[in-house]
Amino acid sequence: MRQVQPRAVQAGENELVVGKRTIVLTATGVAVAGGAGLATLGLGGDEPAAAHRSLPPATAPIQRTTLAETQDVDGTLGYGGARTVTGAGHGVLTWLAGPGSVVTRGRPVYRVDDKPVPLLYGRLPLYRTLAEGTEGADVLQLERNLRALGYTGFTVDETFGASTAAAVKRWQDDLGVTESGRVAPGSAVVAARRIRVAERKANVGDRMGGPVLTYTGTTRLVSVDLDVRYQRLVKENTEVEIELPSGDTVKGKVSSVGKVAKQVRDDKPATVEIEISVGSQKRLGSYDKAPVTVRFTTSRRRGVLAVPIGALLAQGDGGYAVQVVENGRVRTVPVTTGVFTAGDVEISGDGLAEGMKVGVPS
């Protein structure tokens, strides 16, 4: 979570924290915003009559609008968490896909004794040998893959029959492996969809039996370790704004929210992992493993009166006021503030209405 650095507040000052800025409103009506040099002319506090002696340098209208208050958190743009492929069986690794490679169904992930180990789509790993007479969900998964690869002549169900064995043999012949009609553990890699190789864990010449490589999905997303204090802000399908290192922004949507909080260090808050899908992959450019800022909307106020933050004048009692400019005269009106955004603030007060002009810095 990004932290706003604290500062000392002198007597008669009010401090507002708005997004990434700290704004100090003094009792004389001077506002300083994060070093930006924003100054509000005109007096508040104990001398409201002074406001009638001169007009402010500029004015802005009171608007009726919708204000959204936001919270920024740090995230990482990448391809999500990596999974490990572990080689099974015997033999020597003779080839494996390189980092960044995308492997689709039926294509080899690596080769053992110069024989391909292809990718199949599904949820169940090859935990047993599939052969004629075998039944179960893993058989259905295999038959769906065979059909998607163009091998037919069998009924797609949970039974491995003679026609399924014949289709497997045709597939094995095309792969250039032994036509056994059986599919054993280690003869294919199973993943939910196409994969992107993240890192090699073995080298050509290594014997099988350990990690071979890691892989991720092929679509970039944003990962956030969210402070559990802010978990209430998010749920699946929550829309967010993502600020890239270039300063450009893209829209995103929360795709998953972790169920279990984790705490890496005692001096750090517990976090829950969330993932955010990104609508436009093209707008992400070539960024990978890049730091980004994720902006959540914490509250939204519709149809409220709002003025620029710089229009606020600090009062001696700790409250705020605005200078209403009408017919060449200025009057100070106490206000109650609501939602603050990066540039505007919600206000309410006696006699205030949409379209009125208030004094602001030039």
C-alpha cells in the first residue's frame, strides 16, 4: 500500500490527504498542495469581513456531479503465478521449449529420447495409465483432446474402448512414438489451456525424474498482495483502473480474490492475493513483470455539489468555507465537506446551489 508521508501541522492548519497529495489549508486561506504551489487568495477564519474588500483572482462554478473516492495500491503486471512441470518415467531430456515460448494443444512441451511429450488440455493430470477397459473422467478428458486434434471414430464418453485405442494408435503414429494404444503418465503434459514457458528447470542431457520447466498462462494480468484492511473494497468483477509505468491507464476487472490471508513478516500487514484481468492487452505494450498502480473506488457520491479543492478556506474552528462571488461582491459561506477526489470536493451549506461562482486560485 502506498503511504503518504506525515508532516507536522501548525496550530490553525487543517491537513487533507487526497490520493497522493497532502494539502494544508491554513486559517488565512492559503492552500499548499504537495509542493505544487497552489495558493488560495482571500481570507477565512476570524476575519470574514475582509473577504468583501477584494475579489478572488479567479472563480469556478459549483457543479452537481458524481464524485468517486479512490484508494491506490501497488500491483505487478505479468502472466500470473507459475506452475511446474515434473518429468515422469525414464529417459534423457533431448529438447525443451524455451522461456517465452507459447505451446498449444498437441504441440511438444519437451522431448525425451527424441520423442515428443505433447500438451493436452484439461484439469486432471495423467496419474494412471489409460488403456482399453479404463473408465473415468480422465478418459473423457483424453477423448475430448483426441477429437479436438482431429482423431475420431469413437464415442466421447468416460469409457476407453477398442475404438479409442485405435484413435490413440493413429495419434501416436503421427507423433512418431510407439503405437501402444495406451497413454501412460509422463507421455503428455496436461494444462487448462495453452501455456507460456516461464523458466527452464532442467537442461538437455538431464535424466528424467525432476522439474523440467515452469509455465504460466498466455494472457497478462495484474497481481496484488492486498492489505486485508482493504479486502472489503474488492470482490470478483469489481472494476478498477490500472496506471502503467508510462502514466497511461487501462481498465481492469478483479478476476479472483484469495480466500486465505498470508503474512510474510511480523512487521508487515497480512495480505490476500487478488488477480485482475485487463481488457485491452494491446494497450499494455511490451510490459512484463512491471510495477503498476491499481486504483479502487472506495465510495461514490452521485448528484452532489462539488467545487475544486483549492476553493476551500480553513476556518478557525477546524471547519471549512468557500467564497461565493455574486454581483461583484464576496461572501464567506461555511460548508460541510464530503468525498474528496484528486481535484474536487463534495460540499453542502446554507444557500449553496449549482451554478454559483466560488473563488479559486488563479
